[in-house]
Amino acid sequence: MQHTYTARNALLPRLGFPTYADYLNSELWAEIRDAILDRDGRRCRLCNKQAHIVHHIDYAEQTMRGETLDALVSLCHSCHYDVEFTKDEKKRSLPQARLTYFKLCKSGIPKQDGYVRVVCTSCNNTAPKNSKLCGACKRKLKNKSKLKVCSQCNKNWAKAKSTMCRTCKKVAK
């Protein structure tokens, strides 16, 4: 996983793009962007308003190539700004933006692949429930916060020990 904008920019020439702006103006990005907006129903993952922006949670090479789409999310302009910038309008670092995104998620960890996921306490990366090592930092997953999908709204996550969804207040499965 790419943890800095400098690392992302170093990856771009290997992908055939001199700058990030060139990447964002490419046919490759247009296809990836459309696939993510379609996957998310063109709705913001944070507030459910109409989304126009696809946000990179990380800049791993597989993500940049469109080989894996788990680290890309649809956001509206307002939520994207909140993720990318502090209240005093300073650009966040990649790790800060990633953490801010997960903090802003109305219902915890976004549903990425239909499976219960866990959070790495070292880097805040999400991983499938049965993972023993974090895919990003390769550390052993410990003190995992297990999550599950709400039986009513099927979009919201609740902590494993809770009995009610934080969003719709119905009993969680």
C-alpha cells in the first residue's frame, strides 16, 4: 500500500503517467471511476447523496491499475472535502485522510465485498474476518473489532456485541 503522495507519484511513471493529473485524465481512470460509481449506485458512501468523486483510500499499484477496487469509494464533493482537508483547510496526509474516512463512515466500516471485516489496530486497514495478518502492514491482527451487517438495512454495520444497528435502530443479525 502506498502511504504517501510521494510514493504514489513515484508509482505513476511505472503505470505510464508522468503526473497524477495525467492519470486522472486517462481512459484507464475513466473506466475505473465509472465502475466504482456504478458499484456504489452513484451514491456517497458517507452521506448517501449523489456522488461525483471516486476517492482513493490507498494508492496501491493494483488499485491504480484497476485490478482491485476495494480501496476506492464514491463520495459527494462535500464529504470528499471533509476527508481530504482539515477544518483549517490544510491537506491531510494519506494516513490521516484514510483514518478520517473511516471515522466519518456513518456506520463503521463500509461493506466492500459482502463479508464481515476486521480492522487492523496498527494501520486501520480492513481485512476479511478470518485473516490472521494485515494485508497492508503484514502485522498479526489482534484485538480485532468484529463487525456484522444489519439485518434490516443491510448497508450498515454494527459491532459484534451490539444488538441494535446504530443507524436504523433495528436488531442486528
